Amino acid sequence: MRYLLLIATDEAQMQTATAEQGEAMTNEYAEFGKTMAERGVLQGGERLHFSSDATTVRVRNGEVLTTDGPFAETKEQLAGYYVVDCKDLDEAIEVASKIPGARNGGIEVRPIWEM
Amino acid sequence: MISDVEAAVAAAFQAEWGRVVATLVRLTGDWDLAEECAQDAFATALERWPGDGIPRRPGAWLTTVARHRAVDRLRRDRSGAAKTREIAFMALGEEDELPLDRDEVPDDRLRLMFTCCHPALSFEAQVALTLRTLAGMTTTEIARAFLVPEATMAQRLVRAKRKIRHAGIPFVVPPAHQLVERTEAVLAVLYLLFNEGYSASSGADLVRRSLTAEAIRLDRVLCTLMPDEPEALGLLALMLFHDARSAARVNHDGDLVVLSEQDRSLWDDASIAEGRLCLEAAARLERPGPFQVQAAIAACHVSDRGDTDWARVAALYAHLFSMTPSAVVALNHAVAVSMSDGPEAGLALIDAMPFQEELRDYHLLPAARGDMLRRLGRRSEAAAAFRQAHELAGTDVERRYLERRLHEVTA
């Protein structure tokens, strides 16, 4: 099964991080990507710009409504995602738990609706 | 009068429902289909057993009937997905018939328990699924037991099964590195079931009371399937000790009877003896845990000599607090100390206790204080504490009990 792992983090914490902290985090993500690619579960993933650059699109009665900002105003924001192919939810949860952001933010695991 | 056959079907339902559903879930991957086919199998038993006689192995008979029903249903359903499932199902062949020696294969019920209690499901959903698929309670009964509208409970079950399907929650016994944590989740569900049933007063709905029996029955199954799991045994011992005293806990007027005033002849000695055996078996595995400690405390309260070793109880609560620090455990520790070292010592602990804020609305805190103050002869302070407890108490039974205590210190 394929799963989308949505990485939610505290943006304020990321914006105030020092250069060393930023570099350490980049290295941790590179390590995670390498490990999971070798294991064969990783299908893709990207880091995203901050939620202040987000636009939310909704269509209501045929009308396209765009609003500035992400879909939910919470402390944690979507920071990136991975697409993984795992045996079942238990494996997806295990992979998600290894994402560095799981430690100070949260990872939402969403099964992909295969067409 | 119910006939022998009806009694046999009822007994088979208790013993085999979970097993039939679990096997069908494994074979078809379809929870609704599994439940419906299990239901059909029991209905067929009621029709056929009077004429054909009660089969030698009712469980195997019921599983076979349910399987054939599932194949029929999948054939009739012409959709592509169903067709694929049918093929996969048929390909399993007859080697999946229940073998003569059941111990040789892992029991599907264990998979079912872990799947029902998967942490990706809400706790409420875990509880409802466990009762529906493992205990065979109907949606109506579960809704009544949890005092929610039937439509709400039906929706909860539908959502849970949908999430299992869409999110790919596996039908497996978790691997070793997850087993401890996941077993805790299963035990937490069973313990909640027990408490829900236990806290229902004597006059309350029988469906609610039956939750205690279901919790004990399911934990017995778990202990059989996981004989090396000390906490499953610890929980079983704990539930047996509490259940043994249930008849003595409330008097004819429906009033609470405190432990020291309970009529011991009403205690169920067989349950107490079984509880002790479970606790000893758990201790031999040498991996202590919170349920084992709580069971050891409960064992002190049903001691043969009729007196409770309060110093031991206090030590056990201190041990429990080191494992699971909580406000309620701290309060119980203070009460035990007040019994072993005197009310002064207990009162000092209560007043220095952490979690005061958390316990602000907990009626047993002022109730415990009141009792210690009464024993110290500080009657007006005791009365104030009992009044405060009375205000916070949640049930009539508890309020009547506190009114009696208040009367003792104001009379």
C-alpha cells in the first residue's frame, strides 16, 4: 500500500533555528532519505516553503475560492511530505516514526486512494 | 425452559463466536461479511442441530458453515473486487479446515484482538469493535452498555471497519519489538470493559453488568493464547479479585458497603483462589507490571485471615506509583499509610500530594481526608470534608454513603 506521510512542524522554531541547527536537520533528513530509499519504500517527497506562502483552493457551487494561507491555522504546519510504499499501516507508522520531524512535530499518515 | 440444543448453541456462541469471526476475517478480509456469515452459521445451527444432533466439534462445524456461506455470498456478488477476493479465498483450499489439534496453529482470535485494539483506531472504536467481533455483542447491546444512541454506536463501528480497510491496518500478531506496547493496548481495552461493568450499580442494566464477565472471558482467552504474558495474568487476577467481592459490595438497599464491613460469606472463594493462581503464575515470569501490582494489592484485601496487611498495601502503592505516577495512585497510597501508620501520617501525605489541581473535582479526595480527620477526632473539619465530597459525588449510592459518614461526625 502507498501512504502519504505529511510532516507537520512548528515553523516559528524552524525560522529561529541557527545555521548549525539547520544544517544538522538537513543532514538528518538526507540520512533518512538514503536509508529508506535503500530499503525500497521511498517513492518521493519534497520539502515545502513556509505556510505563509500557501494558498488554499476550494470550489463552492462551481466557484473557485482562493484564500491566503494553509487550510488550518494551527501551531504546526505542513513542512514537507514523502510518498512511501509499505506492506501495511504498521510499516508506514514505523517509517513515519523515523522522520526527524516526528520528534518535535507530527506526521500525518494518509493512505493513498489508488485509482 | 430452553432445550438442550438451544443451550448448546448458546454455549457455542460464547465459546466460538470470536473464533468463527476471526477465521472468516482472515480468509475474506471483509469484516462485515465475516460477522454476517458467523450469524448465519449460528442460525443454521439452531435449525439443524435439533434433527442432526449436536456436532462433536461445534466450533469446526460452525466455521465450515460460515465459510461455505461466505463463498456463496462472494459468488453471488458479481463485482470485480468480490470476484478477486473469491478466487484468493478459494485458492486457500481445504488445508485451512480447522486441524484436529488447534494448538498447532496460531489462533486467529489473537490477530483479531490486536487488530481491534490497534492504536490507529480511537479508544472508543477499539472497545466497540472488541465487543462486536470478539464477544459477539450486538450493536444495540453495545450502545446500551455505553449509554449512547444506537445510531452513534453503529456509525462508530462502520467508521472503524472502514479505517481498517482503507488505512491497511494489518490482521496480524505484532512483531516482538511492538508486542509489549500493543499488548498494553489490548489489556487497556479489557480493563475498561471490566470497570464499565463493575461500576454499574446492582439495579443497573444487565447488559452493562455483563461487561465484567466479557472482560474476564476475553482475558482468559488472551492468557491461553499468550501464556508468557505476565500482565495478562495480572489483569485476570485483578478482575477476579474484584469480581469475587461484587455481591458483597452493595447491600439490599443498594447502598455501598465498605470492605471492612462486607459479609465475607458472600465472597466468591473460587474466583479468589483462581486469582491467586494467576498472580503466582505471573510472578514466576519475573516481569512485574502495573496490573500485577494492582492485583497484589487486591489480594491483600481478600486475605484469608480477614485482616488487610496495610503496610504491604502501602508499599505496593508506592511501587505502583513508581511505575504509573498518577493522582489516584498517590491518594490510595496516602490512605494505605493512614491505615498502617495512623491518620496523622496519611493526612500529611494527602496535604503534600502532587496533582492537587487534577484532583480538585475528585470526591474521594475530601472523602479520604474526612475519614482521617474523623479518626483524629477533628469532627468539624471532618464534617466539612464530607460535605465537600458529597457535593462532588457522582452517584446516589455514593451520596447516601457520604451522608451516613457525615451523620457520624455531626450526631
